Amino acid sequence: MKESQNKTGSRNSYYISARDLAELGKDRIPEELVSGRHLIYSSPATLAFNSPGAQGFGVKRAALAIPGSVMLLVAPGCCGRNTTILSEIPGYENRFFYLLMDETDIVTGRHLKKIPEAVCEVYDTLKEKPSVVMICITCVDALLGTDMERVCRKASNKAGIPVLPCYMYALTREGRKPPMVHVRQSIYSLLEKRKRRRSSVNILGFFAPLISDCELYDLLGRAGVKKIREIAGCQSFNEYMEMAEANFNLVLNPEARYAAEDIRKRLGIPSVELTRLYQLDKIRKQYSLFAAALGIEIDDSMYYQEALEAVDCFKKKYPELTFSIGEGCNANAFELSLALLGYGFSVAEIFADPQPGDFVYISKIADVSPGTRIYSNLEPTMLYYDCSEVPSDITVGKDAAYYHPGTTNLMWSDDIQPFGYRGLIHFFKECEKVLETEVCYREGDKLL
């Protein structure tokens, strides 16, 4: 075992250097970085994932992206308890209903017969009738092998309303179709074939809109697109159904690939995928390839120059910064780390489980910063993590904030999504804001 790899049995948190991980390659990722191969340590990042109703766009909140939808959560009380927090968020009042399972239900599956009746009761109770009822089930039904597609069809026929399944199965997060992939497919499954309009485009991938000044809207508009639809911007069920008119789907999150492919098969709408990037030159190259694929011209020089100036301005003000990057943020932790290294900053740590597709970034990180440590939020030895071993000036992500409690932190996890040049500009503006706030706080503390 190389020096940069701590033994799991010792009282040290396991990490591996970027150099050593790159040498191992995507086919030999250490077991410590593969959550399905060991017990899981629930750090703040994993708590947010394992309890999707607790915060952010987890399965339950995401499933209610369809305008006018409500949810029936079918689960033991322990699984549904945190959903009550969501009920307090504006816009989610009176949208959650519960069918609690007891021990007999779990053993016999008796609860499945109650679901159609419960859907009818929900529908009859509401004065403003829902557009669709989402049935959310948990790992209990995964273990029972419940055929929720069949249960939902039966409930739909009985209630006379669309009923769709969504799965809060932590057991499937390592599989081909994890919960957040399936829910994206489910929420677009009601779209029906319509005449496609050349001037209409859908943006798929997120459950909240892009930042309002994102250049993507303007670039599409100048290319002749008159209607850009995102599910987060649909104000009514009819407007949601109009997404079936799109000439093509623009996929901005890889977790929406299955949804885009399903739409292509059912409705004949093709898709193009763009990646959220923070490397300035890669953003420009991606737009160039996008334009070539569509047979259009895109002039992004103004936005490129604006982003370049923002990076240079931040670099002049903070010429030497060391970052610790977590996966609990609106970025791919490895791509963001590579971008920061390219701008001349240091990246001491990355808290993220590497996937095979991340090695395109990891190999380049290894070239410029071979000693960067890579940790897994899910590895049990993170209990022994000691932030004094690797000091940082600023952390990004709620998980990195947890490991460095006394360090300036940028959460970078708002619902509104950053993308493109403007996403990069906003990132550095927010970094500057939290760094300045910390300086003011410390100066004020000295005065006291």
C-alpha cells in the first residue's frame, strides 16, 4: 500500500492521492471509495441523500414537479416522518398524504390493496382536484418485490386520474436506475405526442430553473428558439403538456438521460446533452460543438470575455487560495477542482466518490496536483477525519463545511442552478462574498 493510502483498520480517515488513484484507473477504484462494498458512514452529505425529504430536491420534492400534483407516501412511520418538514415549505402545503404501513402490511403486503382506495380518498378530499397522484414507496416494497406499475394502473382506473410511481429506494442507488434517475423519467411520462415546433426546446435535468441571467437562454434565442420550457417554469398542467411540442430536448444533467431516451422512443423528440462545466475553455468548446451539432452559429465571445475578466479579477484579489471541494454542491467535484487548479489555485482535498466517468478529470488533476487527497463521504473511517492535517482557506459544499467547521465556506447548493459562463461568474462572486464576510467578521471580533 502506498504512502498516500491510509489503512482502513487504523484510526485515520482513508484517502488516496490523485496520482495514485489515476494510476489505478477507472477499473480498479479502491473498495473504500465504492459505497456498495462496505458499511456506510452517514456524514451530512449522505444524510441529505438518504433522507430525500429532508432538504433539497430529493425524490419526494422532485416527484411533485408536475404542476397540480400531490403525493401519497406509502411507508412505515419512520420513513415518512421527515416528509412533514417539506409540508412547511411554501408551495407544498396540502400536497402530501400518508398511508402508513404496520407490521402486518410489511409481512403480508396487505397495504397494496389499500392504495387504490387511498388515492380515491385523496382525490375526493381535495376541493382543487390534482392533476396526478404520485405514489412514493420505500425500501420495504423493494424488498417485497412490489409491482408498483401494476398497482398504479389499478389505482388510476379506480380514481379516474393519472397515478405514477416514484421510488425512494436507497438500495438501488448503486444500480442502473437510481431513485433520482427514475423520478426524472416518471415526471415526463405523462407527455403525449403532439406536433413538434421547430422554435420550441425543452431543458431537462433540474427541478429548478437556471440562473436568470444564464447566457444559454440568449444563445438559444439568437439561434431562432422562441419557446424554452423547463418543468420548473410550467405554471399549469396544460403548460406542462406543451413540453411535448419541443423540437429537441436539451439535457443538462446526466441523471435525465433515461428520461430523454424515453421521450425519444415515445414521442420522437431527439436530445442533445450539455455538461455543467467550470473550465472556461471547455465551456467555449462545448458551445462550439453544440452549434455544430445543430447546424447553427453561436457567438459567445461576449460571455467568454466577461467570464475571463471575472476570473482574472478574483485571481488578482486572492492570488493564493487553497480549496477543499465537497460533492454536496452544484458541480462535479472533480471537474470543479480541475478548473480551480487551472486558474492557479490549490485544491487540497476532494470529498467525493469517483465514478469511471470522472477519470477524465482525475488523470489531469494528478498531472498538476498529484498530492490532492480524495476522500469518500461514505467511508466509515471518516469518523476519524482531522481537518488540521490539511488546512484550507475556503471550502465548497456542505460536506466540506462539516469537515472544516472553522473555515470559510461556500455552500453553492441553491435550488436555482448555475450553468455556463454566468455560472462560473456567479461562483467566483459568491466565493468573494463569503471571503469578504469572513474578513469583516474577524476584524470586528478584534475590535471587540
